[in-house]
Amino acid sequence: MNPYTNKQHDSVSDDIVWHNTSVSAQERAQLKQQKPVVLWFTGLSGSGKSTVANAVEKKLLALGKHSYLLDGDNVRHGLNKDLGFSDEDRVENIRRIGEVAKLFVDSGTIVLTAFISPFIADRAQVRVLLSDEQFLEVFIDTPLDVCEQRDPKGLYKKARAGEIKHFTGIDSEYEAPSNAEIHVQTAGVSIEACAQQIINLLIEREYI
């Protein structure tokens, strides 16, 4: 079974056709005066993905740019509330977010996604949905021991006690990026500096 197919339907019905819109993606981006892109934040739980992504979005707002942050926990309250944390559900979770992120890019928006997204194949699957310039992988690289010391939700403690199964970094593998476009090492570095590193790259590559 292909993990990227819809759980209920293996293929799109022949009765459903793609409708082109009158306003192009280029026109939407031009109106916003920016180059849309997905900033795909990946890293262990407690690495600082959401914190850094929030800081980046705040800086984008100050620059007058249009952005939207898709946070892993927030999305599971709505769009993905039917999914658990099995490998299959993790794949589906990322597949859906990839499709949503693609829609945001089409709208001309800079979209930030903060998900553990532990598997290389899943992140690659999102990348192929977009053009080469529309996907930037942001590796929030924080050592496991630092993440455990932070443990803002107490999840590592529960995982170590066996109360949470299939927890990334403990009894479920995290496959770190080998060639992320942005490599942010957070240990000993301020959130401000981490966020500015990402903003600097967006400026350098003329996204903003």
C-alpha cells in the first residue's frame, strides 16, 4: 500500500477535474511583493522549532511580509485530529501538511511549518510537491540531551518511563537532514540569533 494515498480512496475519481483559476500564483506573489516559499522546520521535540519559527514570523511581519505558521500541535487540534502517532499516521500527518503548505505557496504566502517530521522520505515527499526554490529545509539541530533538559511538555520524562510509546529520539528514530538548506544549531545560541540567521538567508536569496 502506498502510504501517500488517501486512506479512504486509492485514486481520484474520474469525475473530478482540475479547474484553472483566473489569477495566477505569480500575480498573487507580485501583489505581496515577496517570493513564496515553505520553510520546513524539522528537529527533535524540544529542539526549538516552534519557538524559532515564531520568532522568524514576527520578523517577517515587521518587514511587511505575508506569512503563516503551521504548528504541529495546533494542526493536530483540527485538520489532523483523527491521526495518532503510529508510523503510518505520521506519514499521513506530513502528507496533509505538505498539501496545505503547497496551497499557501500558491497563494503567494511564505509558510513556516514546525513539525518533528522524523523521516527523510516524508520530507522528500513534500519537497517534490514544490519547485526547487519553493522548499527550504530548516534543520533545528539541538542535541538530544539538551532537548531532554528543556522537556517543556514533560514528554521525554514520560517516554523514558514507558508511558509514551514510539517517541522520536527515544524508541522511534529521528533521521536528521544531511543537506538542509538552513542548518540552525541552537545550543548556546539565542532565539533572536537563530531567527536572524534564517531571515538573512531569505534576504540573500531574494525571497523577501
